[in-house]
Amino acid sequence: MGLQAYLTLAAVVFCIGFFGVITRRNTIGILLGIELMLNSVNINLVAFARFSGDVTGMVFTVFTICITVAEAALGLAIVILLFRVRRTVTADHLDLLKG
Amino acid sequence: MTGDGTFALAALLLHALAFLVLAVVAPLRRLGRPAAWFSILCAAGSLVSALLAWQRHAGDAMSRLVWEWLPAQGQTLATVGVLADAESTIMLTLVALVACLVQVYSLGYLSDEPAPSLGRYYAYQSLFAFSMMGLVLAPNFVQLFICWELVGLCSYLLIGFWYYKPEAARAAVKAFWITKAGDVGLLIGIVLLWRQSGTFDLTEMRVLVDNGALPLAGLSLITFCIYLGAVGKSAQFPLHVWLPDAMEGPTPVSALIHAATMVTAGVYLLLRTEWLFALTPDVLLIVAWVGAFTALLAASLACAQDDIKRVLAYSTVSQLGYMMTAIGAGFAAAGFFHLLTHGLFKALLFLGAGAVIHAVHGNDLPQMGGLARRMPQTTVVFLVGTLSLAGIPLFGGFLSKEEILGAVWAGGLTGPFVLLMMVAFLTAFYMFRVVFLAFFGTPPARDTHPHDPPMTMALPLWILAALSLGVGIYFAVAGPALPFGPAEHEFTSPDWLMPAAVGAAVGGILLAWLTYQRRAIDAATLASALGPIRHAALRRFWMDDLFEGVYGLGLLGFSRLIGWIDRYLVDGVLNVVSAWTVTSGDDLRTMQTGRAQDYVYGVALGLMILLLWVRWALA
């Protein structure tokens, strides 16, 4: 399997994540979509690192995963706070910025 | 010989002290009479100082007492202080004398006034006397202009002293604005003159002129602008309309401000800058013609008035025209001489008229009549004033008037001379018309039991009457050598001048006697014979109408046009733009849904556009 297959996989995962971000009505679903998109980027990084023989990409991916964990924790905390205040986690109902 | 300016300065500062104390110490001011006595005390001290200053500066002694005021780049732009010489100290004495007498007189005249209002009156009076003295003694144009405005302000405050009377309030505003129109000219003139000469100082400028160092180009414009200030202040045609209306103020105010001192400030200004005007004979010619015309116009108006104070007001305008004509003829000293004697007897006439008004409670001549038996003292002093004004020998106004006529003749101004002779006749006529209507003849049906005024009012009247007569007799004995200026007579009057002037005056008196005393000539017939002129005089020669027309059509019309442009064009454009902004903002608002995912669409769309742009536009 060449580099192209990994890149295709990453693109597919990215599109699935992006689709989830725009179509899910549940805020937690949106967060999951974002995680998918980030992971597709990780796949890209690892694939390029593997095929070019440079470990920089792999090291970078470890950092990305760490930060993603923090981001997920932060995102979930926001969602829980939102639920406490607004009694809902449906994105369509969270339209305080409506003009 | 140098004099000592301290006495002149003391005279000035005593009035300032009186004003400051009355203005700041409100409890004293509200007490009324104690405030008045304090002010009178200061005025008396000021009079003594002024007399001493005059005595020190007789002849050609001159002293300057100045302090630096406006420093500018290593030199002094303007100073304040006093410039005491023969002219200014004699004028100072006149101001101090009339101010002091008027303050004493006011004590009786305004005895019915509530105490706080009386205190306010005396505060204004002191401020006026201070400002007028500051004007008289001004060593430079800046101080002169400041004091010039201050006396205008005092005039406004005192005309409107009974501010609850609508006519008084209107008259005050009218006087303020019309004189202000002239003052603008004065200010422009002063600044232009500064640009030309580099100094505001009168003495320095005089040196420049004497050395011929002052550039003559454009000087006519400058002197004309300065003359404009004098036109406003000294009520020359066409800005004379404010003075008759100013009679709404208390009569002592009219005597001090609108007869003896403030209105003569214009004449005094031209006298002080006589050497400057001498360089511009064309402007002097205008001064002379306007003066003579004003004199005739006002004298004819005075004949048609029924209000005793208005007759005197027009008479003042007319006499100011006399002085101006003399200055225009190039003999300012003659005009100044008349200014001094006029100050005495016109103050006397106004105060006498005040006594009459006080007694009969009205200004109208038909309400008076037969007062000679009821008010013998007032009648005597009023007659002295009238004879002085008419120019009868031995009385104050005789020599000064003849001096002016001689000066105008010597100046070669035949036209103004003829006008002034007619004015001499008219002056005698209208003054004796007042005398015969008010003091002789039959009393009116409604009798108010008039009586001579109390001591505080009678004393100033007698002093002024004695001075009017004394000045006349002094000069008749000592010869017409002026106590100031060049000792030599600058001109010789022709021999026929004195009989002619006296003849005109006696003719006027005779006509008045025949018309109003003997009734040999019916007043109504006389009036109808002069039909159109009388009609015009009753309408004040349409001068007020003209000003109202200019104001109503010109100024108000222009303002309305500007208002319309502002309201509909400027505001209209702004309103359209703002309304458009509001509606478009309202429409665009709906773009903001508040849903996070819609923004993600936006981000994706933007990213796609960016990518396409990078791919095709920048490739």
C-alpha cells in the first residue's frame, strides 16, 4: 500500500468528521466530529513521516494527540456548563448571538 | 514741564473702588442709601483728585503713568495706565463733576426705588464713571477700546435699569447693538492702524506722525473705520436712532451718559487722534458733512417731539453733530470747547427736565404748562440751560457755538456752515417751544400739584446753572482763549459772524414766542404749512423703519434662507443617509443566525473561495 491509500483514508475520515460537525444537532456529536477531523490530520502526519523516513511527523503527532485530549476535556466541560445553564445541549437552540 | 499723573490715577481708582465694594459686598449694596452715600463719597473724592490733576496739567504739561500689560516677544504689546495732559484732565474733571452731581441728584430722583435696586444703580454708576475716566485717560488704543466697550455696557445696563418695562429692555438692546455696529469699525481701524504703525500707544504714534514715518497708503480707510466707532457712540447719522430710545432709562442716567459724557466719547476720540485725521482730509470732509447733516436732521426732529426728554435727546444728537463738524473742519479744539460747555448745560437741562418729570409724573409736554409759578427754582435753572443751548451771549454755549461756526467758516466749508446756521435757528426755536409749553401757558386740567424738587436734586441743578453761566461770563471777560490746546487762536472769525449767530438764535426764540406764547401764529397752521416735513419728522424720517426693513428683509430673510438650507438640504441629506444605514443594517442582521454550524458553513465557503482564488487568480 502506497502513500496515496493513507492520504485517501485521511481525506475520507476528515470528510466524515466535517459532515458530522455540520449536520449533528447534538453538541457532543459536533465535538466527536472535530475529534475525527483532528485524527485524519494525524494519519496524514504519520503517513508522511513513514514514507519520507523522517520521525519529526511522528513526534509531532504525539504532541497533537496530547493537545487533542486537553481540547476534548475543555470542550466537554463547556458542554456540561452549557447544559447546567441552558438545560439543553442541542446546537440549534443555542442561538444567543442571533441578530 | 512735567506733571504728576497720580491725581488722575486716584480719580480713576476711587470709582473703581466704589464699584468693587458695591459689587462684592452684597449686604452693603442691598441696604440702598448707605451704598449710595459710599458711592457719592468716592465720587466727591474723585472730583477733588480730578480738579487737582487739572490744575497740575494746565498748559502743556503732560505725564504718563503706565504699566506693562501684554508682553510680546521682548517688547510690550500694550500698556495700561493714565496719560494726563491738558485735554484729558479737563475732560476728566467734566466727567468727575457731572458724575458726582448726578449721583447726588439720583438720591432724590430715585427715592421711591427699593433699596437693593438703588444699590445696584449706584454700582452701575460707579462702574460707568470708572470706565469713562479710563477711556479719557487711556494712553493707548487697547485700553481705550476696552473702556469704550465698558461704557457701552454701562449704558446698556442703565438704560435697562427698569428692565421690567418692555420698552426699556428693548431700548437697551437697541442701544447696545447699534453702537456695537460702529464699534466693529473701531476695532478694525485700531488693528489696521497697529499693522501700519506697529504700536498701540498714542504718544509713540504721535511721534511717528510728526516725523512723517507713518505710511500714508490706506490711512483713509483706517481713519474712516475709527470714525465709524465715533459715529455709533456719538449718535451720528445714520446710527443716531438709538439715542432717542435710550431716554427710557432714568433721567439722571440720560443726563450723565446720554448727554454729558458717554456720547461725547466719539468726539473725544476724534480729538485725541486729531493729528491722525489731519493726514486724511477726505475723511475729515465726510466727518464735517455727516456732522452738519446730523445736526440739521436731529434739530428738525426735535421740533416735532412731544416728549420733553426726546426733545433733549435729539438736541444732544444735533449738538454732537455741531462738534463733529468743527472737527471735520480741522479745528478739533473748537469742537472740544463746545463738548465741555455742552456737557455742563445739557446735564443741567436733563436734570431740570428730570425735576419736572418727577413733579408732574409724566414726560409729555401737553401734560405740563404753567409750571413757572409752581416750580420757580426749576424754571430759572432750566432757562439758564436753554439760553446756553440757544447760544445767547453771556451764557455757556454762546462762545463755544460761535467758535464752531467760526471754525467751520475758516475751514472753508460753506455748505455745512449754512446747515449749522439753520440748526442754530431751530435749536433756539425747539428749546423755547419746550420752555413756553412747559413752564408758561396754561396748566392742564388734571392738576398734580407740582412743586420744586428736594435739596438733593436742587443743589446739583444750581451748581450746574452757576457753572453754565460762570463759564459764559468768564470767557466773555477773559476773551475766547481756550484753557487747553494752542494758546493762540487758530483762526479769526469774520465780524458779521457773531451778530448772525445771535440773530438766528433770537429769531428762533421770537418764532417760538409768537407761536406758543402769544399764539399770534397758530401752531396748527405752522404745522400744516410744513406738512410733509412735519409728517416725515413724526416718522423720524423713516430711519427706524429703514433699519427695521433692513433687519426684517435683509437679515431675517437671509437667516431664513440659511435656516431652510440647513433644515432641508443639510439635514435632509443626513437623514436619508442615516435612514438608509438603519434599514440596510436591519436587513443584514438576519444573516447572523446565532447557530454555530451556520458559521461553520461560512468558514467552509470562505476557505473554498480562497482556495479557488489561489488556484486560478494567482497561478
